[in-house]
Amino acid sequence: MPSGMKTRPKWTASLGAHTSGACPPRTKTYRLPLAPTSDGVPSPLIRIHSECFTGETVGSMRCDCGEQLDEAIRLISQPIPVTSLSTLPGAPSTIPGRGAVIYLRQEGRGIGLLSKIRAYNLQDLGHDTVTANLMLGHGADERGYEIAAAILRDLALDDGVRLLTNNPDKVEALQKEGMTIVERVQMVPRSWQARNPNLQLAGSARGQCCDRGQGRRGERGGATLIGGNSVHGEDLDKYLRTKVLRMGHMLPLWMESPEQ
Ligand SMILES: Nc1nc2c(ncn2[C@@H]2O[C@H](COP(=O)(O)OP(=O)(O)OP(=O)(O)O)[C@@H](O)[C@H]2O)c(=O)[nH]1
């Protein structure tokens, strides 16, 4: 149920912050002030993001969580070209980006920060991110998406969204909750984009302006400590590889190809 709505000074991506808790039954729906839908306007772009203190706040190079949050905010705020608007002389050819980041307090894929740090110790001994969780008596991923679905319903965003994710479980869980996902938009890690420019950039699939005009080493603005930069290194590659090979994440493992 919506417990509060704060308006903020104009910021890159947000017209408002909406706080929610899991206290059904919901009594009212807060409709996000999105640009009106018209012909050719893509469905809202949604990122459902789980908390990662290490990746977002202290700039860890072990995972891509920080850059994913920044990238999601950037993509959602990109202006959308709308050809149907530009028939009149002087009419704008774009509308503001439309979408939302739903931030879930599910640190460490739901096992909490302390257990995640213990899992990192096991990863330092050579275990991958899945095995480390299992060795600690946890599931590989203990998250749920009921609250995310409730928030999307509260925001009247359950009826056709584009979801920014590589995670098939997230897609499936939201569909089970009754969400209509019209498109999955993949998020290619920035370091992979930099090393293989042929990989499709996130958000470039349809209806989204994708500025490739970043600075050196893929730098862009951002809200997290990673913000203007990309995560890179052996730890990250191992982590992403495990996500693809053991968790079914839908990312091309380009470095596996013989030409690379
Ligand atoms: N247990 C554990 N959790 C991790 C590790 N690295 C990152 N995380 C957590 O993994 C979660 C990442 O969640 P999301 O950003 O929603 O991403 P995802 O489910 O991997 O899938 P995408 O939507 O494709 O990004 C966060 O809660 C992080 O804290 C790790 O090595 N071990």
C-alpha cells in the first residue's frame, strides 16, 4: 500500500519517489506521471533491481550491480523518438523517457549482506557464486518478486512493460504474478561492450535513443559509486560466466567464441 509520495527537485530520471510496503489490501493506485501513450511510443521501461551494498555503494569490482543500476536509470531517462508527433512544423520529435526503477531490499540475492560476505570468502577459495551460496545452506537465489509486482500494480504499470533484465527467473516470477512483459531488454555489461563492440547495447533494441557518445572506457554519468565507469576484471567475468552457465542468464558468452 502506498505509504508516501515525495516530490523532488527536478532530477535526471525521477519525477517522484514512491515508497511502498507490503501491507495489503491496497486502497489506491498511484499513477506514475508518464508521458501519454500514443502511436509508436514504446511501453514503459522497467528495472527491478535488488540491493547490492558492495556493488552500488562501495564500488566493488566483483559484480555489475552498480553499473546496472546506473545504466537502468540512464536508459529510462533517455528521450524517446516519436515520429507521429513530428507531423506539425516545430512539434517535438521526442518525448521524455518513461519507466521506473523498482528497488528491492533483497541484498545478496536474498541472503543478506553478512551471508554474502561469507559467500565472497568462499569465492576467494575458488568456489563460484552459486556453490558458495549452497555451501552456506542457502539457495542459489532466495528472492521473491511479489512485492515488485504489487508496486507495479500500484503504479498501474502491470499492463505491458519492457523489462530490463538478463534473468529468466525474474521474467517468469513476474509473469506468474500477472505482469504483462511485452519485451525483455537485455543488459550487456559495459566491460563486455567495450571489449566486443558487436554486442548489442542495452536499450537499443527498440524505441530508445542510445547515446554511444560516452567518454574514455565507456564512461557515463551515474548515481552510484561506479557511476561514470564500468566494472571490469577477472572476478566480474567469472561471476557473469556463472550467471550465464549456472543460472541461465540470457547473455551471449562472447568470449567463448573461437574468434575472440
Ligand atoms: N549471494 C550473492 N549475491 C550476490 C553476489 N553478487 C551480487 N549479488 C547480489 O545479486 C543481486 C543482483 O540482483 P539484480 O541486480 O536484480 O540482478 P540479477 O537478478 O542478477 O539479474 P539482472 O536483472 O539481469 O541484473 C543483488 O542482490 C546483489 O547483492 C554474490 O556473489 N553472491
